[in-house]
Amino acid sequence: MMRRTHPALSAWAWLVYGFLYLPILVLIIFSFNDSKFGGTWAGFTTKWYGVLLAREDVREALTNTLLVALSSTLISTVLGTLVGLGLWRYSTRFRLPLTFLLVTPIVIPDVVMGVSLLMFYSLVRGGLELTGWTFENGFWTVMFAHVTFQISYVALTVRSRLAGYDRSLEEAARDLGASSVQSFLRVILPLALPGVLAGALLAFTLSLDDFVVTYFTSGSGFRTLPVLIYTSVKKGVTPDINALSTLLVLVTVVAIIAANAIMRPRPGRRGEA
Amino acid sequence: MLTLRRFFATLGPGVLWLAVFLIVPVAIMFGYSLLTRTDLAQVGGPLTLESWGRVFGYDALFREWVPDNLRVLGRSVLIAGFSTLLCILMGYPLAFYIARQPARRKSFLLLLLIIPFWTNFLIRVYAWILILRPFDLVPSLTATFLGMVYAFLPFFVLPVYSSVEKVDWRLLEAAQDLGASPIKAFMAAVFPQTLPGLIAGILLTFIPALGTFVVSDILGGAKTALIGNLVQNQFGQAGDWPYGSALSFLLMGAVLVGLWLYARSAGQKGLEELI
Amino acid sequence: MFKSFRNAQGAETRVLDDIDLDIRKGEFFSLLGPSGCGKTTLLRILAGFEQPDAGAVLIGGRDMTGVPPNLRPVNTVFQSYALFPHLSVYDNVAFGLRQKGIGGAALRDRVGRAMETVRIGDFGTRKPDNLSGGQRQRVALARAIVNEPEVLLLDEPLSALDLKLRKELQVELSNLQETLGMTFVFVTHDQEEALVMSDRIAVMNRGRVEQLGKAEDLYERPRTAFVANFLGQSNLIPGKVQEVSPGGAVVLTEHGLLRTVYGADLSVGREVMLSIRPEKLRMERDDETEGNEVRARVDDIVYTGAENQYLLEANGQRLVAFQLNSDIGADEDFDYEEEVALYLPPASLVILEEG
């Protein structure tokens, strides 16, 4: 039932798409520009990637970023999958407040999340100091903060993956002699797996890309790539940052396309019932 | 039936995590907003509404209304509002375009829309420096608008799209059949059907635009400082946590009220579709 | 032997109220009732998905109350079939046996036999998504019976199928039950389905068992107005007991005195409700003065093929009579507005419990 779209509408749509991709394209082009100051094209080069990889601080930030992303994704995937499963399985009167709670980390400005965690950590530190313990803001504080905004994405992806399935599947497994753990492992997890993987990929990307929350929770000694980019940008544009940004964009694009591909074959929804 | 045991086996850990790392910090933030700054990044008693007063322009030190803060607030609303308007102009037709493509092409176009949405916000904003610098537009208000629209456009298009996709086009034919001109028929038959998505899109654009500090920080400079920048400053150089808390709480309050209103009109499904 | 006795209350409403059922080994037992009558809840309690608030479930004499579903000698055929979409038909059927640790030749043999029994032997490698509704139904059945449960629970398993297939499967199901000799507990809201298949039926309404008995007993001698109208149709006539004798009772109604073979134990003067099936009413042109006759006028006629349904008015009351459309009676069809005599055979006039 396809309707013809007005040529003006098509033209407008492609203009908007152009607008969306122009900066990314420019970024990529400039990362190969053999000019220290950008602006003008001075020939093709890959040297900025070399410069980038030679930078000690970049390598350290990369390690930090990956460590945070991997561990936070691991935790949030487990927690988020369980939440998604619960959302699918139980229709409780807490459903609306629960959804509200899950949507909140997604919609509140990340500045708010960042500063509230900053104060939370400082208060916890104050409390711990009374007992003689202490900690620095760094890997752990950033990682926990990331888990907080990742959970919702994983939970909602898993829930939407399971949404097409009959809730009595689990009862059927129990009825056929599976314990609740067995029915989770043999029936529910295989069905939810694409959702779990897609959710994990989204969570990983989010962690990789996060700047604001990391900025407020990382303290001075711990930098991730986005924080490093921010600091550099504040100092002035350098071509190696273009190269770094290009790499990050690339990783994200691959992750998103993968997540999309995993989720695409939707479950065969109910029978004809 | 959800018993306590089942709750802790599924929803429990995640909900607990959000309680500790989301609700408690926000509660602490509210508590801090009632204290006073004793030193850089230090707070102390007694309980006072000074910070909240300052949020709304009353300076306790000078005992007078200082319009500076209100000006930042007003400017934030204006800039966020105008950016949202630009998003509507660009995104509303785009949502129609995508919704009316064949299925395969549709999912490709949606993916194309989502990719920039997921790429690093900072990088997306930064890329505009590369484009606008040759025109001597960094920092400027124009750059801020461009950056804002660019950053938030996908937030706007996605909910509008999901509304447009559900539009019952027969109503358009019915309206035309009853003698309405194409434009009148569109306004009467189609536009109201897209309203839930439009409202969600506006909320999802306006709110983060109000809260961001990165865009104006990188592209705008001091003259375009928004609430977000004000908050960032309180937790950075100014070191005034109570004032920053109050500002930040106001920001979050606006978001949650908007979200709540939306949830009330769109219900459970609408809330889930928001993402 | 299977027995369940329970008395449960839900959070706000009582879903099941004082249920005391004794289901016999090897019988086809149906729980029949309108939606919301508690029949599915009762089934889920038998399966172990829900727990009674009070009372006990005994299966084969063993107390199963509180035993989780995976440890009960019971299997369920779900209304939605609940086939595992990620497993093939074979793996679906083998699920329960594998869970019990059965493997190798024994597994192949039993799964194969179960699949043959329900005639899905060729579908082993298919995924449930690629099956028709009827085939899915059979897979669900095979998946349950392969475990040789003491009791097979069936939760409206035919409700998603079209009429023709449903009729076919009704016959197959009752044959299957006879061959296997397994106890079937069948939940349905379709009275005809229950009548066709069951050895005994419990008619449920608002969480209670209204009447329990064989199909014939329920139909011929309904005890309550609910049963009288849920299973088929009934004419209800209120009245007062006038006379009681060992052979029955005489009841004074709006239509005069009516004799029935029931109610010998009632006391004179009691208000009662009489019930008679529309097809038991005999329509005649002339009074034959043998008593139990009511003068009526034909209000409307509905032609349904096999029979004519007459809507009649008698002494301000509306009555319904079905007359078989036989060749012999063809010229005896009655007309609109025609005055007729209705004969109410005393053996067909049932006295309902007050309700």
C-alpha cells in the first residue's frame, strides 16, 4: 500500500540526511588531512593515526575506556536481563512505576545524573573515612555510574524481544519437569538471547560514548577517551583528535549495525490464536 | 503473581541498583540544595532555601533580585525552544517521508537515522567546529543552534515516526471526500493522529536541550551559557554544590513532570515506546 | 485416583469457593463453565502453578499441595499450546523425558511412539512456527502424553481451532483417552464439547461447582437454573407445591396445576422453580385433557433446518418449544398467531433447587 511521496518531501528528507551525515563525513575526511590546522585540504595522510597511537595518554585512556565499557556492560547485562524478564513475566500493579523508574535514567539530562553521583560518591567517601577506609574517584565510580544508565537499555531491549512470546512457555517447561532455573536456561534464555546480545551491544556503545557522566564521576587521575577528547577540544583542535573521533565513530557504527542485525529476525509471534 | 522471592530473583537486583545509584543520589542532591556552601565544594548547615532563592533570581547576599540567573534560565528556555522548533521543521516532514517508504527501505532509513544518534555526542558536536570554523562562526549563537538541532534531531524524529506509522490514511481520504482542501484535510484528519508522537518528540528534544552543557560549551562560548553550563560551573570552578544542586534538581523536576504528564496521556505503552 | 479439595480466596474476589471434587482414575472429566467461573484457576492449582489458600490437592492418594509443578505426575496441554519456538517438534516432545534423564534409544522410541499416536510422525524436524493450528495442537498433546502422566490437564485446547477441525479433534481426543486409559481433566466453556467427550462433567459458576454428573444427568435433570440454561435452553416456570405424593408433586403455577414425577420429598406450600427443555414440550392443536396442558399462542417461528423453534406466549409468560422437522410433521407446522395446546410431560418437568 505504498503511496507516492511528493518530490519536495523526498528532497527535504535527503537534505536532512545530508545534514546528519555532513559533520561525520567532514570529521573522517579531516582525519586524513595532511595539514596541522585543518581548514584547507593539504593532501591525504594516515599519519595522524600513527601520532595518535604513539600518545601514551591516548593508550591509557583507551585501556580505561575499554575496561569500563566491558565490566559495566557485563554487570548491566545481567541485571538488565533479569529486569527485562521480570517485566515480561509479571503484570503487577507496579508496572507503570517500574517503567517510569527505567525510563528516568534515559531521559534525565546526563548532567543531573553526573552531579548527583558526584555528590553521592563524595558523601559515601565521607562516611567511609570515619571508619578509616577511603577511595578515589576512578575506575569503580565511573563503572558503577555507567551501569546505572545501561540497565534500562538492556532491560527494555530484552523485554521487547520477549514481548512476542507466550508467557505460558515458562509454565510449560515447569510442567514438563524443569526446575525454575532449568526452565530459565533451557527455554527463556535461548529465546531472549538476541535481545540480551543487542542490549549488551547498546550498553557497550553507551559506555564507550559517555562523556558527561564520566566527566563528573572520574576524578582527576582517570580519563576515558571522550574525556580526553573534551580536554583536547577545549585546548584547540588537533588533527589526531579527528583520527581518534573517527575511530570511535567507526566502532559505534559497527556495534549499532550488529545490534540491529541481531534483533531483526523477530520471533514468530503467537500462532493464529 | 509477584511474590517477594520472585521479585528478588528477577526485578530485584536491577531495581535495587537503580535505587542506590539513581534515587539515593537524587535524594542527596535535594538535601544538598537545602544546605550552604562553606568552602570550595564543601557544604554545611543550617538548612536554608537560599540556593532555591538564587535559582529564581533572589540573591541572599545582596538581598535583592539579581536578574542574571533568571536571564540564563530564560535564555536556556529560549534557545532550547528555538532549537526544538528547528527540529520540528526538519524532522516532522522527515518522519512522514520514512513512514511512507516500503518496509525494507524504511528499516534502512531508520538505521541511517539511528547511527548518528548513537555516535558520541561530544564528537558530533565537535565535528561542527571543523565545518564552522572557516566561516568564523565558532563560537556563536548560530553554531549553538546548529549543534543543538544536530544533536537532538533523532530524538525528535523517532517518536514522531512511530506515530506517523500508525496514521489511518483513510481518514485523509474521508476528509477530502467530504470536501476539505488537501491542507485542511491534513490538518483535520492526519495531524491530530500524530500529536502523541509530536508531543513526545518535543519533550525529548526540549528537555535534553535545556540540560546540555556540551553544545554551548564547545560551540557557543560564554554568551550562550545555559542552565547546564551553570550547573557544570557550580561543580567545577565555582564549587557551589548547593546552588548547583538546586539548579540541577529544577532541571530534573521539569523532565520528570513532563514525563509524568506524558505517561498519563500516553499510558504504559506510550512510555515504553518513548525509547 | 485423583482428588482435589480446596477452598481458596483470591486477593479481592473469591475465585474458587469450597470446591470438593473426586476425579476417578482413567475417566474423562470436564470442568465446564463460562469464562471467569474459576475452572482455569482450578486446573492451574492441579498443575501446581497456583496454590490454594486453603485445602489440599491429592493425586493418587498422595498429598500434592505445595509440590512445585515440575515434581507433579501431571502434564498440561495449554490453551495457547506454549510450544517452545526455538526447539523442533521432536525436541519439544522430548523435553519432558530429557528432563527426567531419559536418553538414547528409550527416548527415541517413546518420542516416536507419542508422535505416531497423535499422527505427527513426519514433522519431527519442523519448528512450531511452521505448523498449522491443528498440528500445533497435536504437538502439544504429544509433548504431554509422552511423559505418561497420571493426570493430563487440558486447558481449552480446542478453542483456537475452527469448527470443523474442532469436531474432528473432539472425537480423536476421546478415542485417545480411551486407548491410553489416562485420566483427562478437560477445561472448556463449550457445553457441546463437554457433553460429547466427557464421562463426567462438573459445571462451574462463580467459583463453585453447581452440579457434577454424567452428561445425560446434567442435561435431563439439571439441579439449578444456571445448569438448566448453560447446558442447552430451558423454560423456567415458577410455582408453589400444592400436593405431594410418593409418585411426585403437583405444583400450582400461572398455567394452573402441573404434575411432575419429581419433588416427592418437598413440603406443601413451598415456592419452587420448574424447568422443562424446549424439545420436551409437545405442541398440539386440540386439548386432549390428560392434564399438564397449557394454552399458548405462537409469537414467532425460527426455522433452523433440523427443527422449528417456536416462541410462544402463555398466560403472560414466554415459552420456547422445539419441534422436530420430520416428514410426518411437515403438514403439521404451526402458524403465527395460532392458538395451541402445550403438553408438559410430568417426567420432563424438573424441579430446580432454589437459586
